[in-house]
Amino acid sequence: MGRQSGTEIAPVVLVVDDDEAVRAIAASDLEEAGYCAETADSVEAALAVGLRRQVDVVLLDIVLPRKSGEATMPRGGIEAIAELRVSFPGAEIVMISAHDCAQAGMDAVRCGASDFIVKPYNPAEQLIGAVSRALERGRMRREVSYLREEVDALKGRFVAGASPSMRQVMQAVAAIAPTDATVLVTGETGTGKELVARAIHAGSLRKDGPFVAVNVAALPETLVESTLFGHERGAFTGAVQSRPGRFETARGGTLLLDEIGELDLSLQAKLLRVLQEQEFERVGGTRSIHSDARVIAATNRDLRKEIAARRFREDLYFRLAVVPIALPPLRDRIEDLSSLADLFLKRYARKYGKTVPEIEVAVLEALGRYDWPGNIRELEHLVQRLIVLNRPGAPIVESDLPIEYRCGAALREGRGRESDTALRDSVFASERDLILRTLERCGGNRHKAAAILGIHPATIFRKLNRLGIHGPGGLRRRGTA
């Protein structure tokens, strides 16, 4: 992406035209409108830009030379669209021409351009408008693609894998989805319990009905009952009108009760009654309402231990666990790590309009040695971070990983002074490299770098001093100790 403007990163627009005056005027207008402008006078010069930075919009002249200084070709720009699509996979291409030729415009769109405008841009708003429309088309295209990925996730692809344990899980999902059996999904935080629930819903006869998820742990204790079962007007202070609860909202569909182990004992009794009798009353109401929602519960707690500690009702446990599904932690299915990482690489590269980077074997080997306390969610967040910081065209290498992923095993084992010294040196180098790469991305703006890194500006100033990076020339010292 481009430079930052305030808290936003300015989109990068590449102007490809053999006329120097046209390039200069367009770049000036773009910069004035808040964009970051790049220019090129030939096809090869444009391709070279793609090797060093991400581009959001390409303004491409139809008449272009292949190389700088060579004779122009009448359709040089149109013939280069396919190559530019490879070099700028997330960019929108807008064709520009000195002649209003409808046929040329249609040919350009047929080859992959998204718009066609005529120069000179008079007024400049014509150019800015075309760029703005192109950016919006790109945003919508990425959003649609991302939502399609999410739809695939709902079908269970997100949690699927080649490991025997996950094959068993998905076989169980396929078998129970068409039924109305109550399901209890257990597993550590981040193993994909909600996505399994969504996969069950997507494969059920209720798939056209609503899927309603309630995180019991996230609700204030005083609002849990009214959230689940609804309330009548005047039932309590602030109840100015009647509201349906999640059981009503999920009618004809599926209701996921996430973190069910956090439910208060008094409400456990009411939930048990709903599951047994298939009916409930709103808070403050007397009318019985039929429950027509399939219930799936999920928890990261060991409910048998909770029962022994008298924090969870045994009868409710057996009513929920008609079909129990236990999700394995990621550390027990490391053979799935590569396919999951690849899935996230494609997802976030598409979301941020980037080329899917290659990932070195050493990276996967390091990740395979890590024990993943946050499971799949932690892996997803790591890959997202790597995509955001990745340079266009550069592979992901082991040094790109945060220190805990490269040296996690040694950090846990703490083997002696030599190991401790090596780890301190490694932590120092990793921290230094991350800060410098983020500063370069922000054009040296330390406040913006601190925001990206999620630390206070004062913290980054202290770290820069400790790392020996002083003044605007600090970025040039990346290769020094």
C-alpha cells in the first residue's frame, strides 16, 4: 500500500504514459487529492514498479512503448494488461487514451481493464473520479471474495484437515447435521467450535433458517435470561418495550450457546426445562412460547470436572451431550498446519489485495515445533500479521516470524546460560528487525509505527534508543549491529 495519511494508508496509483507532461500533471492532481502517485513511461518500467511496492490502481495509456526510449505501439497498453494483472494482482486497471475510441475501450475491458477514460483530464475531477470508482470496485471485489471464503468456512472447510482426528470430526458432522439432535462441542479456545456449529447448521434441514450465536460469558449476568428468552414490557427497570430472545430469533434454525460452562446454575435449570419441554416464557411473561430452535452448545471447560465441583448440572450435561464432539488442539494435529496456513495466506492476501507469498519450509518447521496455546485462531492471526508486513513478491522466511514462534521450544525449556544468552540475542535481533521494517513501511513516522505495533509512542522511542537508532537516518542503519 502507499504512504499513510493520518491513520489511513494512502492508496497507490501508478500512471503509465509515455508523455512526460501527462505523467507530471496526473501525478500532481493525484497527490493533491491525497493519493500516492507512481509513474512509468513504458510497460517494462511499470512492471518494475511492481517489484518494489503494492499498487492499488493502474492508469494505463493505450499507446505505449515496450521499453523506455523505444517506439510506441498502437495497442501496447492493451497488450500489456495480462502481464500487469500478474504483477499487480489486487489492482484495478483503468485505460486512458487521447482519442475517444469506443472499440479500444471495449477491447481494454475485455482484456481485464475495469474502466476507460479520455485524456486530457479536464477538469481534474474526471481523473480523480475514475480512480475513486476503481478503488471502490476493488474494495467490493475483495469483500465479495472474502465473503465467499467465509461461506466456505461455514461449510466446514475451515476446520477440515488430513489428520485422522479431524477426519473423524467431519464424519461426525456429516452424520449428525441432517438430524435435530442436540450437540455439545468441546475443545480449547481457538479450535474452531463455532465453525463446527456453523458447519452442522449448513448441512442440516434448517440451513435456510437463521444461525444465532450467543456467547454466554460475554453477557452481563443480569441480562443473560432476557437475552436468551426475551422479556415483556415493564419486566424490569429499563424494559420499555417487549423484546424477543435468542430462542425466538433462532426459530426454524440453529441456536449456538457458546461458553455454556459459564451459565449460572439458576439459568441452567431453566435451560434444562426448555430443552425437555420445548417451551419457555419471556421474563415477566406468562404465555408459553414453543421453542423451535436446534441447540448446539460449546465450551472450553471440562464439564465433568465442573459437575464434580457442583458448578454445572449433571442432568443438563447429559441433555446437551446427546452427540458430543471433541475438537483436538492444533498441537495434536500438526500435519494440518501447512494446509491451514495456506488457507489463511490465500484468505488474507485476497482481503488486502496482495499476491499470495511463498512460505519457506523452515517457517513450517519452526511452526511445527510451537505448541499453539491459541490454536487455529492464533495461527490465523499470525498469518494475517505476516501478510500485512510482507513486501510484495517476497517469500515469508523464518526471520519474519516473531521470536516466540522461532524459539518457542527453547524458551519453554530454558536450557542453561548459553541458551538464555542466545535467546536474549535472538529476541533483540527480532525486535530490532520488526521495528525497522514497520518504520520503513510508515516512511519513518514513529507515531504511526507505534500504532501498527500496538505499543505506546513513548515505548517505541525507548526501544529505538536502546537499539541505537537515532534521528531520521536511523532507517539506513538496518544492516549495522
